[in-house]
Amino acid sequence: MPSGIKRPVTGGGTMIKNERMLIYTLLDGAVFFIFMLGGILFLFGWTESGRNDAKSEQMKKCTEPSEAVISRVSEEERYDTDQERYETVYHLTYNYSVGGKYYEKSYTSHTSAEVGDRLEIMYDPDDPALNFLKHDIDSMPIRKGTSRFFMNAGKVLSGIGLLAALVLLISRARYNAKKKRERQQELYEAERRYRERNGLL
């Protein structure tokens, strides 16, 4: 190469490339968020579904109705991290009798009650100690439906996340291949012009 002659340097489009990479980075974050949200929803729904199914099997055994009487009421202040505030939780104990034998059970509620209030319950005739509030038994289909909804929503979001990740991966691969070809063409044209100007052709 003759002295004093500088080879041209190509490097245009750096700003466009940086903007493109920023867009891909933001899209990566969005896809990851969608996929993780889907996974969390599915895991929550799957966990609740397992609990509801186990409880539902026990509820099926409780076919005999009875009336229980609240015997003790206590309250507790708890901090709700989701709502970021304190809430009052009530611990209620009720008693009922089957065949002259008394049974006792406690549960937690966000609704207060008074000693002496009556509750409708359902118990297992083969094991009277096993019982549930009738309200809980009646609301179980709704709770099971809610858990299935979360599971299905999680599946859909995870599927969308995977599909979006695949599309993004293909798009990025094509973009990189295109930029590589353009870069090679730029280098080839720069080399050719350099040789023409310096009489090397």
C-alpha cells in the first residue's frame, strides 16, 4: 500500500443498529414477562386445583345436614402484604352434636359473628367429626372453576410467550444475517473504490 494513503473505514448505521438492539431488548423483556406471568398463573391455579380437589373429595362424604352453634369468637390483627394494610381476622369455634356426642371445630373468617349464632353444616355420617360449612360446600364449584381459569390463562399466556420468543428469535436471526450480508457488501464496495482511487485495479 503506498505511504500516506488511508484505507476508507465504513461504519454507517451505528445509531440505527443501536435502536434496533434496544427494541429487541425491550421485546425480550416483554416476552419474558408474559411467559413468567403465565407460569405463575398456571402454578397458582394448579396448586389451588389440587387443594380444592382434595377438599372436594372430603366434602362428598358429608351428606348429613346439621346445625352448629358458635361457642367462641376471637379476633386478630394481621398485616396484608398485598393490600399493604392491617386487617381484622376472626377465629370462630362452633359446636354440634350427632347421636348425643358433641363435636367442635374452628375456622377463620373475615366476617365477625356472635356467640350463639347458628350455622348450617354438613357432616360425614360415618365420621361425624368430618364436617364443612354448607356455604363452603355450595361455593366449591365456583372455587374449582376459578382455579381452572387460572390454569388455562397460564397455559395461554405461556404459549403466547413461547410463540413470541420463537418469532423474535427468527426475526433476530434474519436481521443479523441481513446486516452481515450488508456489511460484507459495504466492505467489498469500499475495497473496490479504494483500489480504483489508488490505481490498484
